[in-house]
Amino acid sequence: MYRFQQRENTKAMREKMLRRSFLKSAALATGAATVMARAEQPASASTAWKPVHGAAGFPAVGTGPARLNVRDFGAKGDGATKDTAALQQTLDRCAVLGGGEVLVPAGNYLTGAIQIRSNTLLRFEKDTILTGTGDMADYPVTTVRWEGRWIQGHIALIYAIDANRIGIAGPGHIEGSPLLGGRPSRTIFTGEPSYRHPALIEFLRCDTIHLKDFSTAYQHIWNVHPTNCQNILIEGLTIRSNTGNGDGIDIDSCKHVRIEHCDIATGDDCISLKSGRGAEAFTLLQTTEDVSIADCTFADNIFACIGIGSETSGGIRDVRVERCKFTQTGKGTCAFYIKTRPGRGAFLENIVADDLDIGAGCAGFLRFNLTNSGLQDEFPVPGDVGIPTAKNFRFTNIRVTDIPLLVDGFSVDARKPLDGLVLENISGTCAKGISLANAVHVSVKNIHVTGFAGPLLSIANVTGKGLEGATTVDAPRVPPAVEVKEPYKLH
């Protein structure tokens, strides 16, 4: 663990000034003002692992004195008996003994939700399967994140809340019940409450998380979902999900994250980076930042492989993706998709990708849509403050194979153009080239692709280098400003 001073760049200062103006005009209640004041205090030195040089230096977890076996606490592992109580008792015992390791030996353990406490590593042996029950009552209701908002929902199969130095290690397998997936819905006739359905693995407000060398399978909803966490290392996971909203890894308002050597094939995004949606998230300012993704393989059969947004109201910055292979996306969707819309506010900045292979199963390489992606929040951020800013996107050393589309960067708001875009050393075959709109400080260099029809580069209201010979087209329509009837208050 190392000490560091969080940097305050000019962009962040501008965003804070805009945010203060928004909050002042909104006349937030005293409680909300207190929350915002806390978020706006100058950064202070804090302990954090910086994922700059791979996994080296990540703090060890499960080093406490306890070494416990769930079989000794009554777990059957026969695939029929509910082992929830035995598994939880073992985890609780480990915590009160000062932490350590909980071993789940070979077998099939049927269980409801179980909670990992601080200083605990949950280890699955080879031929161990942890299977979630299909009974929603086995997953307690608490406050969870859904669609960028904090709502009531069922907690995950494996979860931790306000815990430190925790982990899950393989080589075992974790799978959720297909009976539990899907989006929350309210029954019209009964008026029953609408709870979010359980994720598979979920951490809330935790520090120092290590997930290593196991596999997961879950339908309809997310496999791994850390929220408001920091110092996260995810390595060697194999994730499978083949239906809608079945994301692989959702990084939600988290800092200092490294994802490496993972094989992810999903129905929805393989990896999604988020920071909340609307005025609630804009007020709380819980940014996703310092995220590194390396040496992974991605396939998606409905949407993008890596999605950044559209829940961006807390800001997303300092993301690096390198040495990854993209083998499949949903029809009409790009491997890399950056997305937001007016009403989100905040920023998307310093997004870097290098040394990527985009296979023939992908419908495109890159799209950024900053004008109309995702549902508008019930409480949007109004006016110009609610128009997200985008800065410093850099994509280099990209190899594409027989993809329909190279780059779609046309959906950018003219009121806040994209400031800084590098497309460099891109080679291979594609059916359609690059389209860009409303961008400044653009650099296009060494684009060596063949097979495309029409112009290689189409631009509208774009300035920068390497634009010679581009075809000029009409600029996209500016979306209407977002208006609100009443000032927002945290509630």
C-alpha cells in the first residue's frame, strides 16, 4: 500500500465550479448540502494501491490466523441440502477469530446469499460448485445500485458490505439460479414493490478486494458488481452469461481497479464502467477512476464488449485498456462503446486503448455517443451543466478483421465538443470508415485499412491534424436542453 496525493487537474476544478453553481441554484436542503460539502473538500492523502504495473504489490488478503473448512460446520455439499447457515457460520467464525481463509472443498453447495466479512478469503477447491438457490426469499433486501440509482433490492449470492481486505479464489465455480434473473418490475394489479434482482457477486463500500482464478455462470443480471469500492484486483476469471443484462463485470463508482487475464463471454456488456445517473449521482460525485484492463478476451452476443457509461453522472476518468482481444459483439454494436447524454452532467476523460485485436465477429470497433444514450433519469441535471464534457480519448495500435464499421464518433454535442481524440496506427479490413463530429484537437494518423466503401473519413465541425482529404458532411442536430420543474434534493 502506498501513500499518494490525489491530483486536482484543471478539468476537475471546472467541473467542481459548475457543480457548486448547480447546487446553489438548486437550493439543496441542509442534509444534501452537507453531503456535497464533504464531496467537495480538497483531496487528502489516502492509502491506495495504484494499478500501474500489473498485480505486483497488491496487498495480501486472508492472512489472518484462521483456517476453517465449511464441512466442519455442517455443510453437506450434496447439491440438494441448503448449506446457507453452515457457510455463513464458517465465514462469521473466521471474522471473529481475526480473519483468515475459509475453504470450500469439492462438492456442490446449494446456498442463499452469504456475506464475507473483513480480512477473509473464501477459497473454492477444484471441483467445487457454489450454486445459488432459486428462492428469492434467500436473498435479503437492502439498498443497492440499479440503473445508476440507489434503490431497494435483493443482495447478491456472495456479498460484502463495508469490509476490508477480502477475496474469493478458485479454481472452483460459482453459478446463480436462472430463476432469479431479470429486471425489477412492479405488478400492476397487486402493487407489490419492485426490488432489484440478485447479482452474483457484489461488494458495497469495500476496500482491497482480490478475485482470482474461478469461473462464474449467471443469466440476466451482473456476475461481478463492486460499488463505491477501491483497490480492486480481478484476475484469471472465466465468466459466462448469455442473456440480456447479463453483464460480466460492472465497475460502479470505484477507484484503483485492475482487471487482467479474464475470459468473458456475456449477453450484455463484458465490462461496464459506471458512476451513477442523474442529479443524485451528480450530487454525490462518486467517480470511477484509475481503471486498467489488460490481456483479456471478450465476446458479447447482445451489446458491447467494453461499455463506458451511460451512467456517468459521477464522472469517469483515467481508464486504460491494452492487449485485449474482442471476438464478438451484438448485431450493430461496437466492441468499444463510450456513451452518455445531456442530463448526466460530469465528465468522461482520459480514455486510452492500445494494442487491441477486433475480430470478424464484431459489428464495429469504436463508437462514442454523447447525446442520447440510455434512459433519461427522473431527476436529470439541467441546463448546460447537465451536458457531459469529454476529453482525451486515445486509441492506438488497433487491428481489425472484416468488421462492418471502424469508428462512429458522430453523436457529440456541439455545445461541448470532444476535446482531444487520437486515432493512430489502425490497420485491417472494414466495410465502412470513420465518421466524426463536433471535436477539436483531433489527430488521425497511419490509418491503413482496406475493403471499405465510401469515404475513409467523414467529418462535421472537426479540427485537428490528419484531416486532409476528409469528406465534409452536415453536422448532427443539437439535442434540446434538459429542463426541470423543481430543484433537486437528495431524498
